[in-house]
Amino acid sequence: MKIAIVKLSSLGDIIHAMVALQFIKAGLKDLRIDWIVEQGFSEILKHNPDIDHIRCVDIRSLKKSISGLFSEIGKIRKYASFDYDLVIDAQGLIKSAVISYLIGRKKTGFDRNSIREKPASWFYDQKIHYPYDANSIDRNAAVIAGALGMKITAEQIHDKKPFLFFDRPDHGIDDFFPRDQKTIVFVVGSTWESRNYPKEKFHAIAQALRQNCLVIWNSEAERDKARWLAGRSSYITMLPKLDLNSLKAVIARADLLIGNDTGPTHMAWALNRPSITLFGPTPVSRVYQTAINKAVKSSSTVNPFKLNRNDFSIRDIDANLIIEKAIELLK
């Protein structure tokens, strides 16, 4: 059986869906899996033994010009020639539903009461119900496994094998991992400023733990935070800008990751590395908490159906609470 999974973005959402692969592949030995993804996120999927082919799309090109629009639609239509037995839309957006419609004869996705963009459900032949405000990882597992007549349990997900893979990193990362100290990775940025824990509190955490703290960054704003931190503590080092392959390699070696609710933080969970995820305006139900993966939520109440970008309550989380959890995890 040959299927395509449509999960275009974002980094964390793709990771949450990828966990299902090891279980559906184990249940259906002859299953062949292609993944349809935005070009910019394709690296997160590479080297995964459960994925046969990664098929990229460039949705941003649709907004640039008419020629880009027709070119991209033509490329997507060509994917239909791979003759998929089933296309699973794990995204639940109109754009992902349209792509599913263009490449497959039989389409499965969430029903209209399980997604934000309800018209997307019109494009599916089979519709899966799962509450929109439920755990994000459980939702992805439900739509992917349910499309195949399977079920993935919470116990299976808790006992998962690591499912991010990487090649030799571009940067010489060995120099950033001293043998006489634990290494902690800080994730200081995210897509919204209200989701970001204050840099001053990251500094306080580093000063209290007195271990090797590495700051990863991607945007200019994150780079400025990394420089600020590295310039004020002998325990903090600003890493060079990393591609996704190198980022996976760094997180796979970390003794602990502390970060905002964003893609690189969720990579630690996917790699079975200890982590503390900090939540403010987003629901803590986005993660699985385990013996080594903890979450700290601010005092605000979150409506998962309407997130408040002006909720800056993450700034009020006591750094001492994070320090206590970090000390326990580092043991």
C-alpha cells in the first residue's frame, strides 16, 4: 500500500505528526510512505527510515506571481502520477486539503468539527473526528492511524523510539560539548514575542546551574538575545546559525533543553532527550510530559480555539521553578 501524508508546516506540528510513522509502519509491513511538506521544513524529515520519499511544495510562490502559481500547481498535479492508494491530510487547512485533492483519489482528514478551517473537510472522502482542543500529538496520531484502520495508544507514544535522524553536521559541534560539564541548550525565540521567556531569566538559570549552556538562534532578534546572553555569562555560548540537520545533531547530544513552545524545543521530545518546555499563551496540551520531558505553564488561562497573542504571562514564570526542575533532570 502506498500513501502520502500531507503535513506542510510548521516545525513543531510536523514533529508531532512524525511520531505516528514508526507505529503504522510496524503494523503494515508493506506500507510505503511519502510526505508532502513545505520546502523550508523538508530537512526535519530527512534520513527517517520510515519515509520513502519527501515531496516538497512552495506555497509562498503562489503569492508571488501568476507564473509561480501555475508552476506550483503543475508540480503538485504531477505528484498524482505516483498513484497513491490513500492521501492523509494531517494539517486540516484549506491549502493542505486542496493539495490532497489534487494528488489523490481517496482522501482522509479531520471532520469539520475537528479543525479550524472547516471547509477543508469538504475535500475528504473519509473524515476522522478528534476534538480540536485535544493533545496535538494524539490528534495527529488519530488521523494518520485512523485513516488506515489502526489506533495508536498513549502508552505507545510514551514508549516511542527517537524518530529524528541526521547526517554528519556541517559545523564542528564537538568543540561545544566539554567532557567535564553537562550541556544545556537554550531555545530563546519563537514565532510570537509573547511566547518568549525573558532573556534575563535565561541568564539567571545559567548562573544558577553553572553548566555549559548553548544558545541556538535563527532570526536576527534571536541572534541579538544570544549575543546578550553570551556577553553576560561565562557559562553561556552562542552557537553559530545551524541548519536543521546540525540542529538535530546538537539537541541529540544535549543533557537538557530548556525553551519556549516552539519547534526546536519539541525536537528534544522527539529525540528522547530531557527537556523543559515553557508555556504562556499556548496550551500545555501540545506536549507529552514524561519522566524526562517536563512543561511549565504560566498562570494564564488559554482558550485553544482563540489564542491570545497579547498574553505575556510567560514572563511571570519564576526562574527558580525551572532551576529546580533542571537540577532534577540533570541528575
